[in-house]
Amino acid sequence: MSRIWMLGDNVNTDVIIPGRYNVTTDRAQLACYCLCEVLPEFSQQVQEGDVVMAGHNFGCGSSREHAPAAILACGVHVIIARSFARIFYRNAVNIGLPVLVCEEAVLASADGQQIDVDLKTGAIHNRTTGQAFQAEPLDPFVERIVAAGGIIEYICQEGTLR
Amino acid sequence: MGTLTEEIFSYKLGRTVEQAETIVVDVDRVMSHDTTTPLAIQAFRKLTEHDGGRVFNPRRSHIVFDHIVPAATIAAATLQRDIRSFAQEQDISILQEGICHQVMPERGYVIPGDVIVGADSHTCTYGALGAFATGMGSTDIGVAYATGRTWFRVPRTINIRLVGTLPFGVYAKDVTFEMVRRVGVDGANYRAIEYSGALIEQMSVSERFTFCNMAIEMGGKVGLVAPDATTQAWLRGRTDREYPLLAPRNPRYERVIEIDASQLQPMIACPPDVNNVVPVGEVGHVKIDQVFLGTCTNGRLDDLAIAANIMRGKTIHPQTRMVVVPASREIYLEAMRLGYLEIFVQAGASVGTPGCGPCIGRHNGVLAPGERALTTMNRNFTGRMGDPTSEIYLGSPATVAATALTGYITDPRNVL
């Protein structure tokens, strides 16, 4: 069971991890400033396994992979959004941060509620309201990368990119 | 048969590709910069730890130092030192002569029909020369450095047709604001944008760069202009490689948007989203603490010329400061020869080292709490240039120059 952290539309990578804090490859340091512009309490209070929910176009803007890396380093289990910006989506999949698209779940949930997410099936269960939802299925190619745990793991498994 | 994107991929793969198909393609060039290279190296190392650990081709691998140059902090200097050592090991020459998106085309590294991936979202700029170029994260770029390949889902395409002529005081940047206003900040997500129409045909490569640069501000995967005589003239002397003049053939567009530039006025994108667009005349009396002329959107010679012509012999408003950063060394030198830099310095501006300058809030003009900037940048996101309570407005080089003189957001038609 996990807490929902609810965000709005068009949350860009500059607010997920501001440029002044991403001059590093240290994940723990990135985690300290994750979402500091919009949810200053997030990095202190987030628990391992929590879920981030967001509206449309989550992760728009810069291609900085520091953004999904910071969220992953905070221990977030999955991001569920109404839609993701393309580069962020790809980056998250590549580094093994689960991302699901589910309009209904986002619209019917609220910050602080408790939720269960089955990453294998995409089944979402809001424990606070009792409602159940099904995330959109993944693109078959993306599904293979996710199953491997990331693009590096996928290529190592396959021997090449194909 | 197909959109320009489909034509490029079909040409690369030697077979006809279909929309929504997932393909794996060889890339012509891979690029990363001082901020995104460190994570790309980590991905590259993980992937190549069992073999020799060499990049697919050092002559087609490009590392550009542009985000924090010269290094402003010990942290930045340390990352740059580590990148230099990687580049030396891999026989890659580091380019430190301006913004990656200006330097790559200037050096002749971008030709029509190329497939290029870069660890920066504005890599889509190169589409102005008819190359399929897109931004990715560091891990994708690490994979491309190691394998020389990447994967794509062949995107659907939005066609933006530009007609009419630019009215007095209205520039390419104002037209891009109208596009973002119409399409929205995610209206082109996962899609290609193809720019066409009589106005595009008349526009310079520099203006086309401005359009394609901001494709990502609509969520676009790529912004493309079909190569023509203007493209060929620009490439002459920059490359001696042969290239195909690919063009869309009976394309199936998801959506066609027509914009008549004759109807437009100078525009401003107000904080904190790029589609928050209003005509300059409707923005009210907005005092500006700092103006910034530069970036991969508007730091080219024609942009500097527009601003210099407005500012010649004048001084900036005493309550306002101005930062000018030419997009590349080539532009810097030419602007110096033509006297533009002297005009800016005489007016009281700071002229910075070619690079990204204060666009990402790390040096060279960071904003204090509550301060307001008007810039020629492509993004006005919260906190991008400094304190999260500072605000960024976006405008054309002419609007920025006019505002430098008055200290508040000013319609350039009032000073031209």
C-alpha cells in the first residue's frame, strides 16, 4: 500500500530537478531536490514505494535524465499520469522507472490517498475509495524494455539493439 | 511515399516504413553536452564493460561544452574534467565554441536526410536542414554512442503551413509563439511537425532554425523543413558530403494548421508556460529587471543585427540590465566585425562567451527572488533562470532590444 502524491498538468523537468541542482551524477543528491519547486516537502516525506500521479504532459521540457533519476532515487514505485512528454517517458522506461498512463485513475484519485499498483498487469486499486482501474497497455517494444528492467539490461540480454 | 519523416526513414532503411511502426536505425551523428554527457558515459560504460568499450565512431560522436562554459563552479569543472578524460580515451574532439545546436550545423555535421540523436531536447533544431534530429536522455545517447543505433516509433505528422508575409515589427519568433498558442504545449507530443508554405520557402535557414528549435515546446519529436535551394546555399562551404533532397510525397498528415503571418503582431509568452501567449500591446506595463539576447532559438547573426539596429547609439534603461550571448564563435566574430557587439557594449550590455549563457540559470545573469526577465529563450518555466519566484517572459530579439531601452515590455514597432 502506498501514498499518492498528486501533481497537475505540464509538470516540466525544470521543476522536477532545477538546473541549478543537476550538475552531478549522484542520485542521492538529485533526490534531495526532487520536485522542490512545486512540493517542497516531497523529498523529506516521500516513502519507499509511494506513487506519483500527474495530469497531462508530465515531464515536458528538457531531456535531462536527472529528472526520472531523481524520482527513482526517492523510492517512487510508479508514476501514473494522464499523459507523459515523449522524452521523459522514454528516459523513465530506459532507467527502469515504471510509468503508466491511466486517465481514469488520475481523475478519480486525490493527494494522500492509499493505492496499490500491480506493475505486471497494470491493475490499479485505490484503497481509500475502493475503486479499481486498468492502465493503458504498453507498446510491445517498450514492454520488452520494461520487462528487462531498462534499455541497458534489454540490450545485454539480446546481445544487440534490435 | 509519405511524410518527410517517413521519406527519411525509408531512405535510411531501404524499404518503405509505416506510421506507428517501431524501427531500429543507424544514426549518422550522436551528440551530448557538458551537462548530459556524464550520465551518458555511465550508460555507455555499463553497456560496454564486457568488450573494448569504444564508441561506434569517434568522428560521428560529438561532445559540445556549452551549458556552463567556462565552468562556473567546482562541481561543473569536475564533471568537465571527467568528460575531457573520456573524450581523450575515445579519441573524440570536444567542441567548445558555442551552443551545440548552432555549432553542429555550422561545422557541416548536419545534412539533409541524416538521422541525428542528441542528449538535449532542442536537438530538433537541425530539422531546419531536413535532417531527422531529436532529443533523448543520456541513457539513449549512451546506447547510441556504443552501438551507433537507436529505436523509434515512426511518428504521425502535423503539417504547419505558413503563408502571407511578416508585417513590420513581426519576426519568425512571433510566428512560433502563434504556433505554440494554436497547437498547445503538448499538442504535438509523440508527433513530427513539418513546416511548409510560401513563407517558409522565403525564410532564411536561421529563421527556419528558430521554428524547428521550438517544435519541442509543442511536444514535437522533430521539426522539419524540406531541403531546398536556400538549404543548399547555406550548406555550401560547410560540407562536401553528398545528400539527397528528400521531400514529402503524397503525405498523410494527421492535422494541417495554416497560419497567415500577415495577420500577426509582435507576441510575448508570459510565465510559466510557452503557450501563455499575448500580443505585446496587451501585456500591460511590465517592468523588466534583465533582458537576455541569445540562445539556440535567437542567438544568431540576424537576431543580433535586429537588436543592434534598434540599439545603435542608445543606452539601456538604468533600472534594467542586459546580457548578450552570441550562439557561436563564428557568430561572435562576425558580430564583432560588423560592429554589433560594440553597439551592445556601448549601450551598457554584458556580452558573454558563446554558449547557453543564463538560459538554464547557472551563471552569467541568474535572477534574484521576485525579479523579472524578458528573453529570446524558448522556455519560461518557473525557476529556470534562478530563484523560483523570478519570472521569465519570452519575446523576439526586436522586443527584447526595445525593452532594454525602456525598462518595461515594449512593442518594437514603437522604437523601430
